[in-house]
Amino acid sequence: MNNFFIILIHTYMSKLKTKSFLVTTILTVVIMLALTNMSNIIDFFNKGEEADKIAVIDETGQLFEPLNEQMKMINEELVLEKYDGNEDSARKAVEEGNYKGLLQLSLNDEELPAASYKAMSIADSAIPGDLQAALQQIKTAMASTQINIAPDQLEKLYAPVEFEKSALEEDAKTEEELNQARGLVYVLLFIIYFAVIMYANMIAMEVATEKSSRVMEIMISSVSPIKQMFAKIIGIGLLSLTQLAVLLLVGYFSVKQNLDNMEGGFFEFFGFGNIAGSTIAYAVIFFILGYFLYATMAAFLGSLVSRIEDVQQMITPMTMLVVAGFMMAMFGLGQPEAPFVKYTSFIPFFSPMLMFLRVGMLNIPFWEIALSIGILVATIAFLAIFGARVYRGGVLMYGKSNSFKDIKKALQLTKKE
């Protein structure tokens, strides 16, 4: 057992000190800090910048004032300035940088607003989009006047239909709770997806690297291959928890620090203000079980190759299973009650994401959760026993890896021991 902990600690510490792990962690922390401080970053770069000005040539003599009033409600940072010169001088002013763009207002054959927008580049669609939206409001008002529709009648015409949704099922989530759960599950699914792929791949690379350097031959004489496999799985599992703990702590304190700038909008809609404890608990459970499922597969697949170059080819089917589960989970975010999502959530290779999706968004019977976890645990146990046998023979195999036929060879070598 001492040898087991020696390998576990060695795996954990050696990976913890690698440049790739440190760089990945630092870069992720920087990205997380940038995202949670995005409003402050935008304000910093916009500090001292003058508001964008648009030169407006109003050929009608009646559209500028209502347009200016509409723009104050749509985008108060955009300044409209009535231009008294001709089009050529206005274009020159835009080219010299005095204005962001030139807007020419006119009336079409039906005496309704028409416009032409010119700028040095039309790559920025925000400004012309806001101008078009404001003109659309003016056009609607003018058209309603032409056909004798009173303002209050027009308001009724464009008022959204009253459409109330309510669930008859007892304790069913409200629409607001579903929106919040959907956003939270979406984020946690990404964490599970990327973590499983990254750390399972790390295990396979670790085994293949030791085999390619022939270190495995020395280790086999003192430590059984089974102990090696589980020591590496747990060691890298602890490494993943360390990295996630760092990221979650940084994210938590950064969000808390900038909470005033995050009220409403994205963070309110996606439910980061009140995270249910049960959802977090199930996220941890399914993350750990999903990790052990794919980590066990990665360990014995990695033991079949002798060259690092062959690792990706060998674990590609496993990676495709993770990708398939993630894609089904993305589909399930919109239709969590679909029969397809329900039945596939009991398939162990997909349940870490799909069952967690259903738990987060629906009120499902506890026996379904327990059954899914039970199947997942049983599959992990089977893969652990089978994987240990393959690993035991696989670490003794050298030469070019051809295909999954090598699993049979590994099992035969295990029987000869």
C-alpha cells in the first residue's frame, strides 16, 4: 500500500509542477478574471473617448428631431448632429474623422422615411442597426397616421399577446426557475465535458510516456500494474480537483467583488445569484463518477500503446463518446423531458451529463437518479476489473499499436503471468 501512495503522490506532484499545468491554470484564471471584470475593462478603454457622432443631412426637414428623440431611448451614447452642408463636405468630414458616419434622411414615394448610411467601414453593425431601429419606430408612427390609426390603437396592435405558462405537476419548476437552472446546468456541463476530456487524456499520456521511456519495466518489478493504474487515476483526479478548486475560488471572489456590475442581465437570467445546494452536490457526484469512468478507460487504452504519437488514435473512440454525450446534453437543454434524453440518461457513458441535466432542470423521482448512479458505479467497477487485466498485460506490450485487437493480446499476456 505504501508503494500505491508513493506513485499517487509522485503522479500528483509531478503533474502539479509541469509548465503545461501551471500555464493552463494561469491562463484560465486570467480569462475568468477578464470575463468577470469585463464591464470594468470596457469602461477603462472607453475612458477619455469621445462619444461617436453621426452627421445627419435631413432632406425632409422633419425627421431629425423625432429621430434624435428615438435615439436617446435606444442608444444615448450615440450623438446625432444635424449637418447643414452638402453631401460631399459631409463625406470629407467623415473621412477626416470628425464623424463616425453620415446619415441622409429622405421620404420615399409613399411619403415614409428612407435613409442612406455611409461610413469608412460598415463592419460595425451596432450603429446602423440602432439608427434603423429608431427610423422603424418613426415610420410606424407616420404610416399609422396615414391610415388614420390612433396612437392608442397602434399601441394595442403592437402590444405582446398575454401568454401565461404554468405547470400542473406538483412541485414543477416555474419558467423563471427553469431559465436559471438551464443556464447553471449549461455552465456545469461545460466544466464536466472539458475536465473529463482533459484529465482522461492526461492519464493516457502519462502511461504511454512511461512505457516509451521504459520506466514501466522497472516499476513492474516492485509495484503491481493494478496499483499503478489506480494510483495514477486518483493522483490525476486530485490534480483536477486542485485546479478546479483554484478556478472556482477565483471565480467566486471575482464575481462577489463585481456583483454590483453584474446585477440583472446575464447573471440574473442564468441564475448565478441563487444556486441550489442539491444541484451543486449532484454536479460533484456526476463529475467524479464521470471522471472515474473515462479515466479507467483512458488508463488501459494508454497502456496498449508504446509511442506517445499513438495515444490520440487509441483514445479517439472514448473521446467521441464524451462528445456525443455533450451534444445530446445540448439538445436536452431545450427539451429535457424528451424520451430520447430520458432513456439515454441511463446509459453509463452519457449519464454523467444527461442525468445531471435532468436533475438540474426537472423534478424527477429519486429512484431514477439512484438507478443511474448505480448503473454508473457498476460500469466503473466492471471497467476497473477488466481495465486492470488489460493494463497488466498492456504495460508489457511494446511495438507499434495497431488497433483494439491489442486488448486481446494484453489479456493473453495477463493469463501467462
